[in-house]
Amino acid sequence: MIQLSGVTKSFGERALLEDVTWQISDGERVGLCGPNGAGKTTLLKILAGFDEPDKGTVIKPAALTVGYLPQDGLAHAGHTILDEASSAFADLLSVKSEMHDIEERLADASVAPEVHDALLERYSALQDRFRIEDGYNIDLKVATVLRGLGFSDEQFAQPTDSLSGGWQMRLALAKLLLGRPTLLLLDEPTNHLDLEARNWLEEYLSAYPHSVILVSHDRFFLDSVVTRITDLNLRHLTDYPGNYTHYIAERDARMEQLRKAKREQDEEIARVKMFIDRFRYQATKASQVQSRIKMLDKVVPIEAPPERKRIHFNFPVCAKSGRTVLELQDARKAYGSRPIFNRQSLLVERGDRIALVGPNGAGKSTLMRMLSGVEAPDSGTRREGHQVVMQYFAQDEATRLDPKLNVYETLAAGSPYDMVPAIRNILGGFLFSGDDVYKKVGVLSGGERTRLAVARMLLIPSNTLLLDEPTNHLDLDSKDILLEALEDYGGTLIFVSHDRYFVERLANKIVEIGHGEAQVFPGTYKEFLWSRENRGAGGVTGAGGAKSAGGAKSARGAGRADSSAEVRSTKADAHDTRKREQAAQRKRDDEDKRHHKRIADVEARIAEREQAMKDIEAAMAVPGFYDDRDGAQPLINRHQTLMWELGDLMHQWEELQRLTELRRK
């Protein structure tokens, strides 16, 4: 597919790649990992052809097509969302346009016979190409990808100029996926996606027929998608077959062996140098000294990455809150004529760990601001419980840091006296080491500011945390530090995160936001997905849960029950009951029968359309068919209609076959 041979790349005196040889085969899905600044984005740009290596070559087959999605910076203007996404099929759309032009000319009685025959021949060639390349399903493909990435049907006609940066990147990703390049390069593709869109993208990439190389800080996403991890470290690439979890175990074991070998080599070199220094001026030892000097000259130093200090952090102690932490009653919130929540009630109790989920724009941040008290509801009430000490981490928290302070002063300014000794360790865990701690906040990048804001949060005492996307711009190691700290946090936690691994590890309640309401699902995210798939999300909550819009009384009843335990107990009973198992098996058998019946039905309809087209084509081949143009036109139109119908049926058949493969797995 593509190969790097002896590639070297430097920026000034800093080398990112050194004599790298690497190969990607067709159909592989590779996760590119490594510390921040190691050169992952540079490597993707070299593969995409946007950057050139200083030395070495990039070997590509002539038929290779490359699609590259950067982290940000793409923008679209001048079209609707639907038209911009459809432009991924520009060649096919030009074929379609030419076909329509030919159809109009064929209907013109003044066209000379020889020109008419030439047009028919051209039309037949275009039609074959359009059919082979599945042009009849362009609209369906575009709509499927746009919906999967979170665009609603109402947005399709919206001008691209009105999209924010995050939605612009979603549209760019949609165009890239629709283009289906044979090598897909994705640099942090999940940065601007909510959980639903990430789940859809996982399935799409897992079934992608060509090669994919991606950079991501989402552990769950990597585990679900990739078949190989390539680690970029110390200017070289190391391959690890398997997913990210397997890579972590293998990498740590390999790094430990490498560091052990380096320690042993350093100790041996130190002993040799000590011998040389001790006997350098003794004539009787001259030959031995020279021998050891030559030996040292031949030693190739083992290079090992510095061991990143693993810190385990506990939040500063804070008095417990009362049992009721926060309560909304009949809260309504709207922006202009657009209602976000209508008569919303929600109870938060001490010890709750609530994840807010839902598509972007559904109202997650609005609910967080109402719960934190930053924004008041338009109507209804917000009540804060006894002795609540709250800390709210907003999406734009990084912009609120004082640019005049340096990194260390930012953490020291709001920290309790007994937490000051931990500041250096915390900063090291979030990639601020050495002289970095004396940098002014004003010169930090957006990602560095976010990491600093998260680090500051860890040092401030509280018993209630509201976190709105705290994992944005965090690398995997920093996420782990934050995750471990939050797992040990003894207070109440409400958070928004698009990192499924983060949500799965922390949440004991899920609040799904959408359609103007927030529904409570007690249990983990995995249990929430099970509940939604098996019972439907439309107004039905998990056992012990409540539909929050149903009033404060219902919400309080749901909150005060040990709902998480009830869900787990209910599910365990269902799986342990033989009767339920048999019923579930019968249901699966019935679904399989319906699925196979649908395949047979689609195949029968395909056969009917193909036979009808053959009959029409036989009639069209009869000499003199086009002499009566008015009489021939209905048959020509019928043939065109059958072509469109056949294309749609073929797409349905392919989707059913894909589902069949998924069922077998």
C-alpha cells in the first residue's frame, strides 16, 4: 500500500524521524501513538504528501488515493451542507449531469441520425460507469454519513458559512469518508464528536475496506477500531500487533527491559571509566587502560525514553455535603424562540456520579450552567443542599486563567497551604516540567492552558464537582491521572465527556439529554446502552429510574432509591432465568428468519428489475425503434426508472449482507 524507506525529518536541530523504514498493507487499521511532540502529525503530513522528508523516500503505488483530516483549520463556504458533502462525488455528479444533457438531446427530433447513434453510444458508456460506481445511491450515502456524524435532516439545507469550527471539521470528515480514499489519514478525528457520533464512526471505520492510520487520545476508540499500534518514540517507529490495551502492556514490558539494559550499560561504563581514571598514569596498566578506552569507543549507547513519573493524587479534604446536593424543579430554559428545557426536574444526591450524554447542541452545557448556578432557569427553581462546596469546570475554563501569572503561580494562588508541596508533582503529571513551570500563562497554547486548568482544579477543596468536557486536549497519560483522582474522589460528580472509557469508568448514573428533556438512567454507560437498545429510550428509563420531565416528585423517588444496584440486580435475574434465555433465543431466531426473508425478497426484486431491463433493452435494440420518438420515449423513461430502482436495491442488498457478517461475528 505505502512504504517509508530510510526517512529522516528534522526541524532545526531537533530530529523527529531518523532513518525510518515502515510499511502499511491494504486493509490495515493502524493507531499511531507516542508522547506529545514526538512527530505524529508530521508523519501523517509526510504520508499525505503535504510535507517532504529531509532524506529517504515515500513509496506509493500509482493507484493510491490519500485522504487526510488535520486536527483543525478546515472551513467550507458558499454551499449548503448537503451540496458540500455531495462534492465528494464530483466525478460521478459530472457523469450524471452529462447523462441528463444527452437525454435532452435524444428527445430532440432535429438531431441527425448519425449524431443520435453517437449520443446513444456515449449515453450507454456513461450509464454503465454510473451504475458500476454506484452513482444511483449518492443521495443515500451522503445522508447516511451526515446523519451518523450528527447532522440532522433540517441542517442539510443550512449554508456551510454558518457552521462553527467543530461542525466544519465534522463536515470535512464526512466528505473524506464519502470519498473512500484507499489510504485514510485521521489526526484526532474524535475531537469534535459527541459520544453518539464516535460510536457511529467506530463502526464505520471497523468496516472500512481500505487502510486507515489514525491518531487519537481516546482509548476506547482505539481499542474498538485499530488492528495494530505503531509507537513513535525516540525518532523511530515500533509496531505492536493488536489493540491499544495490548499495546500498553507490551510497551511497558519492553520499556522496562530497555531501561534495565540501559542501567546495566551505564553501570558497566562507569566501572570501566573508574578503572581508566585510576590507572591512567601507571605504566604497568597502560595496555589494559588503552584496551578499555578502545572498548568504550565501540560502545553504542542504549537510548531509552525518560520514565514519566506516575503520580497518584488525592483531592484535598472537604467537609461532606448534605444528602441532597442539587435540585431543579420545573426548570425552563430557552434561548430566544428556541426552548432547551421545559419544566425539567432533576435531583442530585451525595455520592452520585452523573454523566450527561446527548448530541452536541442538545443542552448538556446549558444544564451544567443551571446546576452550577452560573445561569438561572427562565422559570422554575434551583435549590442547593446543605454545606455544598462546589467547583465548576466550564468548557472555556482555560480562557479564564490569569495570563500574567506563570504556570506555578497559577496553581499556588488558589491552593490550600498543605497542598503546595504537591504542586510540582501535579504539574509534572500534566506535562509541565523543568523551566516550563515558569512560563507565563499568556504564552501557553490552547492545549497547555486546558491541562493547566485541570491541574488547578485538582488542588482546590470541594465536595461537588461539575466538569464540562475536562478531557479535551489531554493526552492519554494525563487522562489517566485525572481519571484515577476522580475515581477516588469522595464527593458528588457531574460531568460531560465524549471519551467513552472515561464515562464507563466513572458514571453510576446516566442523564440523556435531547428533545427538550433529560432522562435519568441509573447504572453505567454500558447498562444505559443495554437499556436503550432493549427497552427504547423514548420515555422509558432503567429500573429504578425516572423520566425527569415528569416532575420533582418522580425525580426524587428515582434519586433516593439505590437505583444502580436495582438495575444490576434486574439484569442479573433476567440472565439467570432460563425462561428469559429461551425467550431471548427465540427472539434471535425470529430476527434471523426475518433478516433472511428480507434478503430473499430484495434478491427477488433485483431479479425482476434486471429481467424487465433486459426485455426493454431487447426492444430498444430492434431496428427502427427510435423512428417513432414519441412512442419510444415512455420505454426509455421506464428503463431509466428501473436503473435507479436497481441501484437502490443493490445498495440495500449490500447493507443486508454487511449486517449478516456482523451477526456472524
